[in-house]
Amino acid sequence: MRHRAWGWVFAGLVAILSLGACAFAGEGRTIARCGAGFLEEIDGARVLHVAGEPYEMGYQQGALLRDDVRENVRYLFDVKAREIKVELGGLKLLDPRQVIRGIASRQRKFVPDRYYEEMRGVADGSGVPFEDIVVANFIPELFHCSGFALAGSATKTGELYHGRILDYACDWKLQEHAVLVVAAPRNRIPFVNVTYAGFVGSVTGMNAERISIGEMGGGGTGHWDGTPMAFLMRIALEEADSLEQAVKTFRDRPRTCEYYFVIADGETKKAVGMEASWNVFTTLAMGQGHPKLPDPVKDAVVLSAGDRYKELVKRVKAGAGTFDVEGAIHLMDRPVAMKSNLHSVLFETTTGRFWVANASKDGKPAATQPFHAYDLHALLGRKADESAPALSPPPAPPAKAASLYP
């Protein structure tokens, strides 16, 4: 295991980037505390710190984001779910909530108990029924983005840049509950998760061993006998201290549906594109071609689909050798990012810095919004203001919390 040599445990300032200029942000404001966790606001963006055992981390999230968790789950189930028709086996089903509940039950044996314990904590902290939290966390399995990694000759100074564009529907209002989760799970690797209130899985993240991961969904609906994508990513963030270990996480576990990933390693400045579907496992090194990705670029991994893939490749080739932070962020401009662009993230995986933009509350895509810049080193070293309001700490977890969901 790499011995955390880059020193992530120290305090520092957090920067905010507005394209073309970079300035340091203020110290932030602690909103509330809960046990070892706390919620703060930095330049208008919420950052949630959670730490400890799974149930404790879940409870901290549920308590500190109580209103957001409750409203997020309510809107997903009481509004959007009623607008969706799910088709399985040629039959149109009007209750996607019931479908997702069935998927979750089917996948139970593939998901480590600790994530059910964490979801139980979210439920107890927020007051939302446990089953509703579970079902919400399995939504990515039912509704199926672009990504790239650049290094070496493709960038100005040889830094490794990993861009991740999440194209989910903005009308689900997830962006209203966006939060940056900085997690320090006991006896596991700390990581940052770009996510939404109530979710414990990950679709975009980087850990303290300088491994960053983003996914791109495809088809394969119905192939659910495996570990859900968002939990596979969470496992990799908590356990992988190298590119090889991250790839092994996906290769050695049963998988679901059709998913593609970009995984980057800041220590080696290498990245891979990966298909990790229910029946296929393939990795592509930087610069390597594939029938689905017919136009490879030296020292780059480029994943997208259709015209967006062509445009992204065109941009990468045109700027080869010149990319810095600002240039790499512009690779994620429209139309590479779709109208449904929920968040866009650039990881400078070699240093632990990263930039995040979320869609606006009125539905404008993330690519059109300001990017906030952070440093994972600094975030992991931040401390709560002891004068901030303190909520009740997490109670002892219920016995066999993970077994309460079949």
C-alpha cells in the first residue's frame, strides 16, 4: 500500500476558480456539527465532512442534511417517479419505485453490509424510512456521460487532468441538493464524493491515494445480478491505492448492466478507459484505440458517444500540449456536455486539486456555471468551528442494521 506519502492531513485554504482567474476562498462557515461530522459552506457551496464507522457517517449526513434528504427523496418518489414509465420485457410498468425495490433486493447479496449500515444511518438521522433511502440509492441502476484523462505530452506541464461530465436530467432537481462529501471512514482510505443529499454511493470521486474515478452509463438494462455501479465506485475509492487495485475492484466483482469508466492515478500519471459491464471487461491504456473509440489520442483517454465523442477528440487534438486547468475545463463545454449536464468535475489527480460545477437551480447545465476549486489535502485537514450549533451525536447503531433490508 502506498503510505499516504503526499500528506493529506494538513489544514489549508480552498481556492475558487472563475475561468481565467484564480483567487483563494474565505475560511468557510461551519453551519452545524454532529459527532465527528460537520457541515460547512465555502463560497456558497456546501461541504459535508463525515467520519467514523459506516452508521456514524450515515447518521451525520442524515442529520446535517436532514431537510435536503427529505425533500430530495420526496421529489424523486412523489413527483418524478409518477412521470416515468419503465419498460421491462416488453411491458410498461407505471411504478418505477417498485421496480427499483426489486432490483435492490436482487442485488442485496452483492453489496457489502457496511453500505446498508450507512444507509440505515442516513435514514435514522433524517427521519426518512430506511427502505426509501435504499431505493433512492439504487436509482442509478435503472436510469442510465463523457470523460477524459490527459497527461504527458497532451498537457502543458505533464500534469494529469481527469475530466468528468455527469449527464443526468436536470429536471430531477438533484442539483438543489448538491453537496461535496469529504469522508474519512475508519480504517479505510479517505475520499471526496461529488454527490447529492441522501446518497452514499459514488458516480464521481477521488481518494487520498490520488485515484480518481468517473463513470459513463450505457445499455444492458435488466442485467442486475452484481454489485451496483455506484457501490463499485465507492469500494474502489475506499480501498484502491493504485491504478491496478482500482481496476481489480471492478474486474473481480460481479457487475451489472453496461458501464464505462475513466480511472486515473496521480502518482504514476497514468489512466485507463474501462468497460466493466455485466458480461464484458476491457481496459484501454492512454492512446490505445478500440472499435467503439476509433480515434485515439496520444497520452489521452477519451470516452463519450456519437457526435460528442467526435467533438471531444477534436478539441483534445487541437489543444494537445497546451492544456492547463482552464483549457481542460473548456473541454467540457457544450455540446460535449449535454443540456442535461448535472455536474462537471476536473481532477488534477497528480496534486489532489479539483474543480466542481453544478447545474443551476433553474436547470442551466453545469458547463455554463462557475467552477469552484478545492484541494483534497486541505479539505481533509479542516476542522469545525466549535462555536457552531451541535446536533445530537450518532447513537449506537441498531443491532444487525444491515440485515433489516432483505
